[in-house]
Amino acid sequence: LLYSVPHPIDKQATLQLLDHVSGYACPGTLTALMGSSGAGKTTLLDVLAGRKTMGTIEGSVAVGNITHGPSFLKVSGYVEQIDVHNKDATVREALRFSAYLRQPKSVPTQEKDEYCEYVIGLLELDDLGDALIGDPVSGIGLSMEERKRLTIGIELAARPKILFLDEPTSGLDSQAAMNIVRLLENLAAEGQALVVTIHQPSATLFERFDRLLLLGRGGKTIYFGETGNNCQTLIDYFERNGADKCGAEENPAEYILDCIGAGATAAASQTDWFAIWKASPECQNEVQKAQRLRDESAAYVNNHPKEVAKTEETLQMDVLTFNQKTKLVMRRFFRSYWRSPEYNIIVGFILGFTFYQAPNTPSGASNRVFALYMTSILGVVVVNLVQPMFVLEREYSIREVSSGTYSALSFGISITTVEIPFAVLASSVFFLIFYWTVGLNTESDRVGYFYALLVNVVFSLFCVSFGQLVAAFTPNLLIASSIVPLCTSILSLFCGVTISYNAMPAFYSSWLYWIDPYHYFIEGLITNDLHGQAIVCDDRSLVAILPPNNTTCLAYMQSYLNVAPGQLLNPTATTTCQYCPMQFGDDYYATLSWSFDNRWRNFALIAGFYLFK
């Protein structure tokens, strides 16, 4: 195998990360990948598992006669170093999910379930089958060792022919690491082929491996072969080729790393171990074994064409359809969301009782306007609840998509669909608390419009899609959470309430005002509530005006009343004129350049914003 990537500085050059690496892994063997830092252990494992999406790969990788491609993913498993799981699933549910989606479609569900129980036994998790996986940050759920066992089990549930593991003992204490290696030994005893990257293991752990592929800097092979009893075969090779003697109490793993100049206390090695390996009889012997295995595989293909064709057809055709996979993914998301009821209705109580029973007065109309304007806070709450779930679900979905469990489209459809009923339910409760507490318009068509605009489109769909859109374009939750306040502040500022359209600077009113979804949402709510609502002036709202002597209020104010909203309460008086600034609710939003006639246009535009996202 050769693997190179574009040079980060010199665009015309390439970096060689793997240089003529060869090897094989037989069923029932435990092979270790080890080497100096930066030697390419994880890179080699990624190339072997078919996980590299950039760079140039030369050479071939095959499991039997199955080479890299969609079929290869079905016969191989890849256990990543980081254990990322759905915290709201149980151990048994996680294993069954993997088995249902990755095993052939023709395998009965009962047989898949039985195999998952067998895997639970292999993992020694019998007592934790129905335990929630939990979150390691909170300390609730499985331990680090148990999570690593589950990560291995999820790949085993797919029944792979070969299993690749990237540093499965990393981050574990010595006892937990020993338990994981003991599990790998048991898997090898069951006939599983395992290839494991490992970093400076203890002597006890290292002796458990059957074979070793040792890499040096530049991704070159230094040794590939059996370790021998108590690693004696490996030690003899290095001693025979000029290395110092290995002490009786010395860790063989640290010894060989010191020999090649990669140990913690080693000096740079002057020995060309790459050349020594190429010229060694051990290398020639392994090359001959590898060639014999390739010949046997080719002979089997030639002698059993029907069986090979049937196997290939099964791998390609005996799989779940896109709809079936999406259904299973969506069902898991629904279960996860049901077990994480984090939506809250506190905002409804706060707004409802802050603007409690706003009267039909000018000040009451202002309170209604600001109560409706503040419902946009609910959108921020929804976004802040959506994004953590999206980011968390995306973390383990990346692993599952990479392994061919399901497609990215299945994830996208499921994660957007599953949010809808929960958001609608939460917003419906908000509606019931908020609407009549504030005392908004009780006409049935006005209530229905408010519910449809607030719940079914804007805050159960638009805000969900907006939150997921931002999360999808950002690498982590911290950045997504930083972007949302900036976006929502701009949307709220230029929606036309805090700054009316006529008072807005021309630069913003010419484009930002018209593409602001909050503009259409809040215009729809406010005009829907205030249109045709008769305004009754209380003593605090009346404006007292003194007319000239012997002049009635109507005669004095007639020219003003012709262009201004409001009403004159005592037109025949000649002393103090009582003027009410408003006559109908329409007078309030007319100053914002809004119209009741636009409400269904606004509804359609908000729906369009959702569909676009």
C-alpha cells in the first residue's frame, strides 16, 4: 500500500504517509499495529477500513475477494478511538439497531435479536442489556470500559469478517485495558480476525497479541510477523540484527520502540531498520505467505464462480431499502427525543402574566404589541433546545454513515421530521397559556390564525429549521451557540417594531427589512389581533387640549382630525378638548406601515422560509 496527500505548502508536491506497507490478517488472530508517533498507524487503519476520502491510495485491500467499495463495508467493522453513542438508547437497543441495518435483509429479525444477545454475552454486559448508555460528561450511564465494550459490540452486531480497532485501550486504566484485550482474545478465539492499533502497551497486554506490524516514520515497515511466546520471536529478530539485549524484566513493546528510536527515553537510532527488514528472511517469508493467500483466494474465485457471484449479489442486493432504513433511523430519533423532554413552557407563563389581560386602551394596545413581539423569545428557546440535540445526534451519525449503516439523507430527513411533533406540542401548550392570559382577540378566525402562524409554521418549523441550519454549518455547539444570538438580535432589531420602516436607515430598509422573517411573523400576529379592535381611552390615555376662546373643539381640531388617527370625545366643548390618540387598533400598526390585508401573504412567506431551510 502507498498513500499520499497533497502537500499543505507546496501545492505541486505530495506527502507520502504510507510507503509500501504490506500485510495480512487471518481469522482467529490478533494483530497489533504499532510504531512511533506520526508513523501512520491510524492512517493505515483508516486506509485499510476504507475511511479515507482524500489523497491517493495505490495498491489493494481485500477481505477474501471483496475489495474496497460498498460491499467491503458490509464485511468489515471499524471501532473508532472515541466512543460516541446515543445516550438515550439502551445497550440492547444500540446493538439491535446496528444488526437490523447492517445484517442482510433476508436474515429474520428473531435471528438478529438472538445474535445480539450472543454479542451481549461476549461483551460480558448481560446485566446491563437494558441500561441506558448515558453521557460520560455527566457521569450517568455506562463506565468508560463498558462504553468501549459497547463500541466493539455495535460493530460485531453487523457480523463482520474482520474488525479494525483504533487504540481500544486508550484512556482506560490498566485493569480496564486488560479487560478489553481479554475481550479481543475471546473474539479471536471465536474465529474473528482483528487488527488493532496500540500505543506503548504494558508487557502483559503486548504478549496477548499474535502478530505485529511495526511502522517507522514515513509509514515504512520495520517488522511484520509473529510475536512468539512471550514476544521471544520478535525480540530475537531485533537482537539478531544489532539491537541491544532485551532485559528479563523489560517491556518488549518499549524495548522495540527504543530500538527504532521511538521510545520515551530512546535516542535517535542509527540503524536502518527499513533496509534490514527488506533484506531479512522474515520479510521474504511473509511476502511468500501473503502471495500464497492471494493465490488461494484467486483459486477459490476461479473454482467457485457461482458461490462468489451469489455472495456478491447478497452483499449488494440483500439490504434494506432507503425507506426502510429511514424508518428505523426515525424511530430511534423519536425514542431518543421522547426520553429527553427538554422543551419548556416557562416563557408562556412569564409573558402571559407580565402583560396580563391587556385592556382595549392605547396603553393596552401597546402592551399587546410588545407581548406579541416578545413571543419571538420562544424562537430563541426552541433554537437553543434544538441545536444541542442536533450536534449530539450528528456526532454518532457520522460514524454510522461512514460505516454504511444508512445514508446522510436518511439522517437529514429523520432529524428534521422528528422535531416537528415535539415542537408543535410545546408551542401548543405555550399558546394555551399565553393567548387568553394576555387577553388577545377572541374571534375564532383570529385565534386560528395566531395558532397556525405561531405553532405550525414559525416556532415549530421555522425556528427548528433555523437552529438545525446553523448547527449543520458549524463544527461544534460552541460556535453554533455564538452565531444564534447575533442572528436573532438582527432579526428582532429590523423586524419593524423597535425601529419602524419609515424611521429605518435606507441601507437596511431597502433589503434587510424585506428578507427578515421576523418582520412577516410579527406583522401577521399584530395586525391579526388589533384589526377592527375598538380602542377605549382611559383617563391616562386622554390628551387635554385647550381651544381658543369661543371656539368648539371640533372647529379647532378639524384639519388635524382629517389626517390624524384617533377620535375627539367632546366635539362641542369650548373649554378643554379630550382627544384619544386611537380609535381602532389599526391606528397603532398603521404607524409601522403594516396592513391587515398582508396577513396571509406573511403566513405564506414564513412557510417559504421554512421550506427553504
